[in-house]
Amino acid sequence: MTRPCPGPLPVTSKPGWKAPPGSTDCHMHIFGPYHRYPLSPGRGYTPPEASIGMYLDMLNAIGFSRTVVVQPSIYGTDNAVTLDAVEAMGLDRARAVVVVDESFDLPALKAMSPRGACGVRFNAVSGNGTPLEQLEALGEKLAQLGWHLQLYAHAAELIALEDVLKRLPVPVVIDHMGGVLASEGGVDSAGFRALLRLLEAGAWAKLCGYRSSAGAPYRDVAEMARAMLRAAPERCVWGTDWPHPSMWPPLQVPDDGVLLDALGEWAPQEAQRQAILVDNPARLYGFGPPIRPA
């Protein structure tokens, strides 16, 4: 029996600053409804349902208009819930990062492009996905589609994979600050040094820092975030990771308004925020120019 975890907070606090038009949440998941999208028996946790409507309420609360739906491990390589969520929200505001393995041939991958798929995720933390041994083989396929490869791994795995990641023929997007924990050395750790080397070599990274932190207001990861922004200001993006699965007590489920306030402290300049939230995601995920209010 898998372990149940809490769902998202019912109310999102209002951030202390206003996000620019076209801001993109580059990392979130949809769970359910389970009668339509049954859970994978190989999953490592069981979350409550987290619907598109619930998510859009949160997105409106933080003032964002675009999103990237990331296939969660609880569904394995059945991407129906993720691709259907993009369809429901529309290609003008949503993209998908799917989970596949070597059984998916090029035509099968290509068929997902019109539905908003633009990347493949390798999840070495939660499992129930693509083996890391398939990184290079899938990287060759993704290069033919113009997709990127997204990696969620522990810091030790990031170190071990550094050379492989550098030679992949596709953009590499590193989740959750490379899995580096503030409590295990932060900016001084070998894992973070590997992350910086990858950024300097052309990788992208997500400033989703709460999993690296001891908790709100996440100041213990501020130095890491600022170092990442110095290394690759044009290749850092940000995401909520809503609905924040696998956060068991005593860990607290994050408030997405507080998460955005933390980003505001890491990137206090308007130009930085515009790059992280609008311009960088538009290039990575293929969004058009945002519609700006008159």
C-alpha cells in the first residue's frame, strides 16, 4: 500500500509584489479525477485529487497566466491526464512535459507535439518512470523533435551524470535546484558545484527551492538561487510545484504566495523577474508574446 500525502492549501496568500504579464508557472501537476485517470500501481505515494479548477484558483491568486503541466510519477508513462490538462487550458497558456521510455518510437512522440508536449522528464527521486540508463537514447530522439530533457535527481546523481548531461544533444532542464539541500552544504556542496558547472555549460534550471529548504520563508536557499541566477540568468525559470506532493508531516505544504515572495527576494530587480517568469519560459516552452493590458 502506498503512503498517502496531504493536498494543497485551500487558500493561497496574496504575494507582496505583482508578477509581470505573461508570467509562467513552469512546474505543476494535475491529479485526477481518479475515476477517469486511475493511478499507476507502481506509484510511490497517493495524493488527494488536485483539479484544473483548483489549480487555476491558485494561479489567479499569484497573478500568473501561463503554465507547464509536468507528468507526475503517480501516472508512470500514461500521459493522458497531463495532455488533457493542456488541452483544457489551451495552447496559448499551457505546455506539457511528459514521461516516456524507449518503447515510445519517434512517431508516438511526434504525435504529442500538437497537444503541447515539448519535453520529457526523467524522475530519479520518485521513480515509476524512465530509467536513467535511457537518457542518451531518448536524448537522440528528442533532438529530432526540438524537445528538451528535464531531470529530477538527488545531488549525488547529478554529480554522477554531469558528463552525460553535458554531451546530450538537447537542452537539459534541471528540476528543484539540482536536488541540493541547504542542510547538506548548499552552495559549498559538491552537488551545487556540479549544478553551476552544468548551468555554465548551457543547462537550464528551475528555481523551485522549497524542497531544498528547511521551510518557509526559504531564506536558507537564497544564496543558492542567487548563485544560479548569476551563472545563467537567461536559463533560469521558476515553478510552484503545485499541489506539492510528497510533503508529509512534519513538513509543511507550501503557500504559493509565500513561494513567490521568496523569488522576489532572490530576484529583486524588475528585469530579473521579467526574464525568469516571462522571457525565459517563452523561449524554452515556445510561448508567444504575452497579451499585455491596455
